Amino acid sequence: MKLQNFEIKSQKIKEEFLKLKNEAPARFKKRLNLSWSNWIFGLESIENTAIRLQRNKIEFIELNGNRQGNDIGYKASETKKILSEHGIKTAGICGIFSPDNDFSSNRGVITQNAIDYVKRNTELGRELGADYFLLVPSAVGRSQKIDDREFERAVIALRRVADIFTDTNIKGAIEPIRSSEVSLCHTVQDALDIIKAIDHPGIQHINGDIYHMHTEEAHIGEAILKCSNRLLNLHIADSNRRALGEGSIDIDTVIMALYILGYNRNGCYVTPEPLGPGGDSYVALFGLQEKEVLDELVRQTASYFREREEVLVSSI
């Protein structure tokens, strides 16, 4: 039977993966770094989150960039102590960008809010030893463009914060998001175009997300490979944005593409972010779900990812 087009692409990735396994087995000794994005836990305490991640042997966390003001958000010393007690390190900071702090805005006060927000939260990242900071060029939750100059305004504003990343030794990473949630930057190519236009060493990386790739890209595995060494964090969720294993995402191809990139190295993370369906992803940010529901969400996602990874890699 003739393969479907997406199957042909997946097969090419599988062949390259198997060839690499055969020729360079040493490259497969280290497993991928599994992290977790905690902003989807909403108002839950960082201590309860840390307990859950430790129970599931997750050693990294992508922290909610929740310093929305000078008197709001994580206290670095307290957070660092709690995470350390549970054997967890900060992988990165998840920037939260809404219509209130939008790099592409045509209102100066909103652009300034975005700049100030980055300053506050990169300081948190610096204090906690974060490797990256996730940047969204336009507001999440606003899918209609303001005008035809969003790209230019976003580039100018992001260039204004770029020095912060070189000064703090944190990598600025652009995240492409599906067009039903943002008006700007939907694909890996869009992210590459913005990075090129910014033209600054502080913002040279990409934060991928396979859920958004599932909607916006022709093939998830090819999109991952297109990121090349710019990729340093990859959000994962299944096709229905729920726990891995509950949808139709070909997670094996995702894992194989990552190993082809040599992604199983320090400073690169696979970070579950299963939010559930819906157009407004920030609903979870201000809610409080049942602890048992979150426990199962993490357990299932982490165990399924590791299971698939072992199936692919352990036969070396």
C-alpha cells in the first residue's frame, strides 16, 4: 500500500534516526531532559508542584513568569529553596504575554508594560539560574491583527529588551503559536524571520510547541528539524491538548527528530504543557484544579513519554 504524504515524511525521519543509532550509538546514552511548565497549574503553591514533579522524577521546571508587578510573583530565595529541597532545577521562565503587555501593540504604554515585564521576570530567571526565557511577539488571546505594522513594532520592542538577555546570560526564545490564539508568528519560519529581523545575539532561539505545530506546520517532525540548534525548549501535549497518549500525535517521530538534532544535551528541554482544548489558553493561569486531576495529568504524560523514548532508544 502506498504511504500517505505525512507517512513518507515520518518514514524519512525514522530511517535517519535508525542510521544514526547504528553509526553513533554513543549519542543515545543520555536521555532527553524532561521538564514541566507549571503555569498551567494556576494558583497552586510552588511547594505542591515541586512535590508532584519529584514524585514523577521530573528534575526541571519551566516557571510561570508571574512577576506581573513589583509586588506580585515568586520570591527567588523562597522558590529556589523549595525547588532545591525536591531536587528540581529551573529550566526557563515562561513569559506570559496578553493584551496588557504586547510587543506588537500600537500603544506605547502597552509596549512599555511588555518591556518592564521582561525586566522583572528575567531578574527572577537570573536569580534561579534559568537557561531561557519564552517570548511571544504578540498578545496571546488576540487573534485579530491590530494593523499591518505589528511585525515591525514587535521587532523594535524585542530589540529593546534583547540586551537584557545577553546581560543575564539567559537565552531569549521566540515561540510560534497557532493563528487562533495570536495574530503574529505562527510557524517556525515566522520565528526565524523575526529572529533575523531583530538581529541581536540575545534573541536567537526558538521555543517550539508540537500542539501549535500540529495546526500550523505541514509536518511536526520536519518543523522540529527546521529549528535546528535554535531549538532549546519544546512544549508537548497531544492533539487534543491533553495528556500524551490521549490523542493522535505521533510522539515517536517527535522523539526521533529530537535525537537527530542531538537534543539530548544540557540546556535543552522537553516540557509538557497539556492545557486542554479551548481558544483562551490563559484560563488555566488564574484557576485552581483538583490536585488529583493534576497528579494524573503529570503521571500519565511523563510515563508515556518515557515509555516511548525507551522503546525507541533502549534497543541499542
